[in-house]
Amino acid sequence: MRVAFFFPLAALIAFAAYLGLRSGQMPGETEIINRYAVIYLQTAPEGAAPTDCAATTHPDPAVRMVINCAHPNGVTTTFYAGPRGASLPQPTGPDL
């Protein structure tokens, strides 16, 4: 009878471990670009498309990638993503 008590507890511990491992994973480049493309589409003028966005690497290791979204009318929106995909302010410094 006591064993049946521990099955739900074991399942809860396994589920918590799964969530912990999942939250510790680094997002992929495509996932980061898609996240910023959604933000771009919310703020861009009419005629914007997710395919307007492309990413490049940055020489600063604190910046994982630079996402540039170029609207057909010529306006470019730039986003900087950190190592885990978090939004960063525009880097400043002598080597930029």
C-alpha cells in the first residue's frame, strides 16, 4: 500500500526534472529570429513580412546575433539578441 503512495510523488519529481532540463536549454537561431520577426511585424508598417528578417553574428561574445528586418519601403529595424536570445540594447564601443 505504501508503494502506491510514492508513484504520484515519483511522477511529480520526474515532471519537475523534465521542466528543469527544458528551461535550461539554449534556444536555436531559428527560434530567436522568429521571436524577433513577430515583434517586428507588430511594429512595422503595412506590407511587412516575417521573411524581411535575417540574422548575422556579432564580434562581441555577449551578443549572440544581430537581427535586421528590412521593410520594402527602406526602413530597417535592428534587434540585438544575447546568448540566450534575450533582447539587448545596441552595443557601443570603439570596435563597432
